[in-house]
Amino acid sequence: MEKGENIALEFNEFSKNYTDDMIGCVPHYLELVSSFVKYLPDNFKPISILDLGCGNGNITAQLIPYFPNATFTLVDASAEMIELCRNQFSGYEINYSNMYFKDFIFDAESYDLIVAGFSLHHCHNIEKQSIFKDINSALKKDGIFSYSDLMISKTNPGHPMLLEDWNQFVNISFPDGEKWTWIMEHYEAFDKPTDYQLQIEWLKNAGFSNIQTPFKKDYWVYLQAVK
């Protein structure tokens, strides 16, 4: 079975209580999600938006009230997640791609805004660098790439403390320990987070300018870059 299929199966199961689980499992989740609107320039009016690894649509749900006439493209490997989005956004112009986002075809200069919420950590370093180049190519001039994730490599000296703090946070909502065990099994099998400083360098190399981290708590980061 391909890695993308494995991840899809993981998140088909996770989709049942996705938002509540994310709030209880991801520190600063609601602040990170709201950042996708909060930190966009006031005069920025995207008409074409791509959501990479859309999950159940929480990032798109932030954007739609502000850009209701935009065309959205939502990409996710999980069929269950795509179905949740279809039900939630039935009244809007949405294109869906049920595929692992690394297999998505990025058409050149097609989007004003590309977002990725808690999805790119599934890519190893070479894949991230390649996807950053694809994203830059797919954005129109002055387009924006917005990205929230855990941004610390597993070899970073601060990683053990990050895990301790994260464990304490999760156990507040899920004190029986089962959720933390599941998170760590998933984290070990699928997640490849990278230090945010290194990713900023890769974004520069991909052609982005004006790269900012307007929200950063420990290694939970919202990053925004302009083409």
C-alpha cells in the first residue's frame, strides 16, 4: 500500500471527530486556524484559492466568509474528509481532488492564494523543497502562500522538550493517555517536521519574498510568503 493510501486511511478514521480532536491535540490550534484570515493584507482579494491537505475544511471555512465569490480547489487524500467538505460547502464554487497533495498537478500562475494547514509535515525535506517551488509556480504574481504547522525537526535539541509540553497539553483533554499514544504512533510513522528557519530559506530559494511568521508559539507556527 502506498504511503498516501496509508495516510488517507488514518485520516478517514480521524475525520469522525476531526475538529474536536485537533483542538485537543494541537496546541494553539484555533489561533493558528484563524491566522489564515487575520494576517492577510487588508486589500488582498483572492479570486482563486487552493487548499492543500484540506482535512474537513476548517481553513477554507475561515476564508469563505471573506471571499465568498472566489473559486476554491480542495485537495486531500482522505475520501471521508472530501465528503465532509462537500457537505459543508455545497453552496459554493468548489473543485475537489481526492488525492495525496504531492501527486496534485500545480498549474502555473493559477491561484491568488494557496493555503496548507497542518499537512506539509507529511513531506520529507526534499519533497518540501519541491512543493515550495511548485506552489510558487502555481501562484500568480503577488500571490500569497499561507502555511500553519509544527515546525521543528526531530533532531532539533529542543524537540524532547517540545514532546514533553505537547504530551502535557494533550493529556489535559485526553487524560487516559490513549490519544497521546495514537498521536505518537502517527507522528513516528508519517510526520517529518522541519525547523521553520530552514523552511524560510527554502521558500526564499523557491522565489518567495516578504516571508513572515506573524504567529509563532514555541514551534507551532503560522508562516506567510509572497510571490
